[in-house]
Amino acid sequence: MLIFGIETSCDETAAAIVEDGVNEICSVVSSSKEFHEKTGGIVPEVAARKQVESIVPVISECFEKYKEIKGYESIEHCYTDIDAVAVTIGPGLLASLVVGVEAAKSLALFLNKPLIPVNHLIGHLYGNYLVEEGVTKNIAFPAVALLVSGGHTELILIKNHGDFEYIGGTLDDAVGEAYDKVARLLGLSQYLGGALLSKKAQECKVNKIKGKLPRPMIDQDNFDFSFSGLKTATRRLIENEKIPTEVIAREFEDAVVEVLTKKTLNAVKKFSVKSLLMGGGVSANLHLRETLGRECEKVNVKFYAPPLRLCTDNAVYIASAAYFMYANEQYDFEKIKFEDIQPNPSLGIID
Ligand SMILES: Nc1ncnc2c1ncn2[C@@H]1O[C@H](COP(=O)(O)OP(=O)(O)OP(=O)(O)O)[C@@H](O)[C@H]1O
Ligand SMILES: [Mg+2]
């Protein structure tokens, strides 16, 4: 089954074609990040305008790529190959989501194929399903998923495809948001500085100030997190003490990784799961990936993290999630009407 996915929840405009939820055939991502760097944060209207400018070129480029891969002479052959269209309906910025949803409806109407609405957060987790270097991943359930992105930090129990239970999450800032704010405080980047902060942290081989920052809620018997106090404590450290940037970056990252690892492993043990999945932009963090991988090995639980290119927003995982929902009859596709498929900026993972 060939699904054409569309993702426009924030500042990326993306399209992809995926076969049977696991084989990525082609993918196109266009980002308006450079425009938001100038303003030091996302201006929703600017993001939406860039979505409008990019959506048709991105969809066309994706079909062109597919045509080339298949060696077809005409683009019409590509259209007939597609079995369904999938689109992110939320969460995200309303005006950005509208662009993708309306484009997807038009495409599905034109192709006369079903349209599958996808939750962006669930999409992030399906980045784990794509075949990598010929290896198919047979993820065993039940599983715990740690979703760590720019807008979310959640622990989810997955009993089966589409059967999710929220078990905990951040009470304030998302972990990606904390990374971005601290990166700004350290003068590393004005916008989305998480990866740069982590790179800086790697320059510090031995953390001589270990424990100077708090590890919020680490010993609490729940699956919730809090990162806003950690961000404030980091700001005080930057302002009051002369500590090299890489050392502060390292101590911040150590605090984040320790908290996420401890609570995630608590969940893995409590629910006796077979697998742990990561998803979201922060799952590109190598320190976190390595630590969780190591801890899972100790308790004989299989650990999955998406390939780095599928950690941040793209349409590959949207098409993949759509396939598994379709295959597991999550929706009655005969009954879903296009007009019922609407953007939902505040969609939760179990809505
Ligand atoms: N290596 C890294 N270490 C830490 N954080 C990182 C790394 N790479 C990316 N990030 C962070 O990931 C976040 C972006 O992730 P993503 O694109 O999934 O978020 P989003 O789509 O804005 O939010 P959501 O998916 O919750 O709607 C940013 O906060 C960015 O700084
Ligand atoms: Mg995202």
C-alpha cells in the first residue's frame, strides 16, 4: 500500500511517499527556520505564509522524485500508484495545519483516494518503523514511548497500534523548549538551539560541577517532569558564576538525561514492557539515545530511536503512522467524510 503523506504542523512543509508503512520511497522537507532565526522565535503568520508558498512545490517535487525513481515517462503513472493520502491534523499552529489539511483534501479528491488524518505526536513515534539498511523493525508490545520534542515531553504506554495510554508528562516546559531557552541564554542560538547546545556539551569530557543544577522530580513516584525550574537555575548559574559555556552545557544536559532516563526506566519496569521507543526532535540527542539504550540493555528491553533524519518534522512518519492505523482498522474509512477532517491545534496524544 502506497501512502502520500503531508506534514505542515509548524515551520516545516513536508511530503513523502511510503510503502506499507515501513519503506520510505521518497521525501521532501522545506523549512522556514531561517526566517524565524531572524525574529528569535516563530511568528505564526510568517510560518503560515511560508507553508502557503511551499506546499505546492513540495508536493510536486515529491511526485517528481517518485517519477524518477520508478522511471515513469509521465506523472500520471505516479498518481495512479497512490492508494491513500495522509495528513497531520494536529497538534501545531492552526494556520500552518490548515494549509496541509486543505492541500491533502484537494489531492485526495483529485486522486479519488481516501484521506487519513494523523496525530503529529503519534507520527513522531512511527519514525521508528522505517526500514533502515534493509532491517525491518518488529517492535513488540506492550511498549513505553518517550516523546521528547519542542512542544511535548510525554511518557506513553502503547498496548497496540492505536491503543495508547498517557502515563505522565511535563507540568511546564517541554524538554526541547528548555534546550532552546538555555541555548539562547548561553548565546549559542536564538532559535532551536538544542542541537548546538548538545554539541557544546560534548566538548566537556569531565563534568566537574556535577550536581550543581537540580534534577527536578527525579525521585518522585510518578511519571511527570518539570523543566522550567532547571532552566531558571541554569540562568542563575550563567549570571552568577564564571563557568565555561561547555561545562554549563554539559551539566544541563546531564541533568536532563538523568531525569528522563530514571523516569522512563521506572515506567519500563512498572509496566513490564518489551520495548522502549523514542520520538520527537530531542530524540536526536546522542547522549540521551546512548544512555537509554544502555539502560534498556541491562533490563533486557529492546530500545528503538528513529534515524536522525526522522527525529524532527517530516512526512515519512506521517505516512507510516497512517498505514498502521489503516491496517489495524483504526478508522472506518468508508465513513470518514472530508469535511469531518479538520485541523486541531491542541490535539493530545490520546484524543
Ligand atoms: N541533538 C539535540 N539535542 C537536544 N535537543 C534537540 C536536538 N536536536 C533537536 N533538538 C530540539 O528538538 C526540538 C524540535 O523538535 P520537533 O521538531 O519534534 O518539535 P516540534 O515539532 O516543534 O514540537 P512538537 O512535535 O511537540 O509539535 C527543538 O526544541 C530542538 O532544539
Ligand atoms: Mg514535531
